[in-house]
Amino acid sequence: MKVNNIILIGFMGSGKTTVGKKLAQEMGWQFIDTDRKIEELTGLTITELFKASGEMKFRSEEALMIKKIQNQTQSVIATGGGTVVAQENFEILKQMGVVVYLFAPLDSILKRVKINKDRPLLLQPLPVVEKLWLERREIYRQADVTVDTRDKDAAEIVKEILDLMQGGSSFAAENRY
Ligand code: S3P
């Protein structure tokens, strides 16, 4: 199967950046982190952007960034946890290549990120974060393939993605998450 790009989606703290960097290295592809690109472009951190202009402004920067990278090839792209909530972004990303959902249960995400000041949405009360996780899961399930990250380190997750790429047809694997 010929794949132009690999796009990683999933909740905050699911390992998109760590896995994406390693995967890009293994494939000899470019690594693109859309949040970092937004930070470079605006000169503000995500937290500063949220504080200064609100989430809506961040979402419009995010949508612009997806359009900006849509002609990339041979890239591993780590998206922000909310990028694919906008269906328009999701459609562009689907056309760019294979979309991989990194599934992680909320308890392991919370353990992994602890109190992380760089993720404004995780600073909300737990029931709000739980609701977000449940709603997002329904959206992420539209990915081409899901990798369960539970009890796996980045190297194992990368290997699993590479195996799936070689298997080709495994991309139609049942989506249980
Ligand atoms: C967000 C996730 C963050 C970042 C922003 C909003 C979200 O990215 O884009 O804080 O809506 O889930 P990570 O998933 O890389 O933390």
C-alpha cells in the first residue's frame, strides 16, 4: 500500500508527539507537530494563545494550519487532541494519508500528564475532562486504524504502526475503542 503521510490523532497525553517523532525517524520522513507549528507562527505558546485570545482563536489558527500543511507528503503528523473535532479538519487529514488513533484510557492519560500547565483543557474539573474524553473517543474512532497504547512504550507502538503499514489490509481492522 502506498501511503503519503501518517497522521496521529488521539486525546491529550496519548503520546502523539513522542510516537510521531520516533515513527518519522524510523521511516526517514519529516515530523510535523501542528501545535508547535501554530506556536512558531503566532509566536505564542498554546497556553498564551488560549489566555490572550480564547479557545475559538486557537481553533481558527488550528484550522488554518491544517490547510497550510495539506499538500505535505512523506510526513508523520502529530495533531492536537481537538484538531479532528472540526469535521473539515478531519476530512483534510483523511485525504492526506492514513489516520492512526492512539487510544489511551483516561486514567493512564491523567497519570501520564499529571498537572500539566501546557494543556489548558486538562486544568478543568475532572467530570468535564471525562465528558470530553468520552465525546472525543466517538470522533477518534473514525480513524483508519486504532492502536491501543496501554502498557506499551513508544518503541512498541511505533513497531505496531509499522507492522500495520506492512500488513496493508490490517488497516481495515475492527475499531473497538
Ligand atoms: C487540545 C490539545 C492540545 C492542544 C490544545 C487543545 C485539545 O494538544 O492542541 O491544548 O483540544 O485536546 P495535545 O493533544 O498535543 O496535548
